[in-house]
Amino acid sequence: MKYTIYLLFAFALCFASCGGDDGPSGAECNSLGFTAEYEVELTAISEAATVWANDPTEANCDALKDAYNDYLDSLEKWEDCANELNQFNEWQAAIDAARQSVSSIC
């Protein structure tokens, strides 16, 4: 189960340079911009995963799912980058797959 959590996190990062309506574009479509822009969300996932790993209760699982969903919601801002890089379909598929995976994290 822990492997699934970290795999989902890594998967989401792989497709992170894609994104939303009022999000970044042009030169901002790089991993450095992504990392800085979503540090709070990534930290929240890491903290929630640690809490759940140490105390796998339903409440902690729900908190982990919420953290992942908040992160995925923030990725929607990268839609313009996905379009600029001609990777919109791959980006949307990754977002959709990640959203489906969140429900079965724990």
C-alpha cells in the first residue's frame, strides 16, 4: 500500500510540466517553475503520507486523499503548458488516472 502512495506521487510528478487556464506558459513551463509553484501541495502530500503510514486510520487515509486531490486540482493550472508542448492528451490522461488512483490509495 505504501508503494502505491509513492508510485502515485512519482507518477504525478512525471506529468507535472503540464497545466491550467491561468497557470504558467512559455518559459514558465519547466520543472523548476512547477517545483516552486506547488511546494506547499507536495509538502502536504508528504506529511499526510507519513502520518497515514505511521497511523493507518480512516481519518488519516481521508486526509491523504484530500492532499492528493488538492495537488491534482492545482495541476489543472498547467493545461496551457501541456497544450504548448503538444502533450495535452497525455497530460489529461495522467490527471484522470491519478484521480482514479487516489480513491484506492488506502
